[in-house]
Amino acid sequence: MSKISAHVLDTALGKPARELALRIDVLEEGAFRNLGSDRTNADGRVSDLLHGRPLELGTDRVVFDTEPYLRATGQNVFYPYVEIVFRVARVDEHHHIPLLLSPYGYSTYRGS
């Protein structure tokens, strides 16, 4: 079964972002509906944001709650959260959403 996973790396500290809260939403009729939430593990990962539910075609969003994590690690907070919106065009593919995070910047890409 295909799934959606996430990984957060703190590029300022050079290590995985542990215990960072995130949630996944799906776009339905012009509004996002929450599908669930989780926290990154010791390696900065969440292996299955859908918690076993089947992957469906459409537009999804992962929202990373960066402010509590940045505060807990003693870093400045410029981006209190990060939203990554992406499209699921094939349900037979794994969708990995990585976030490279620092206090004053972030980047993402389609991971594998």
C-alpha cells in the first residue's frame, strides 16, 4: 500500500527535528479537512501520516508546527509553521515530504 511520509531535518543544528508536530489535510470542495496528526520520531521522521488509510487522488497539505520545536531548541522563530501543499496524482506511488528547516528559511522537495 502506498503512503505519505515526512522527514524534518534541522539544518541550523545539523540534526533531525525530534518531536515536531505535524498534520495532514485533504482539499475537499475548496476547503481543507484534517486527516490526522503525528510527531516526528528521534530520526525526525513520520513513516505513515495516513496511519494505514488508503492513499487517494487529490490535493493534500502537510502543516509542520515549527514554532514549538524552534523555541524548545533555543532558536528564533520567523516561520511559526510551514505548509506544504502537493498533489497526489498516482495512488500507487509513495509520497515523501521532506522539510529542511532553519530559523530563517526552509526548503522541500519530492522525496523517495
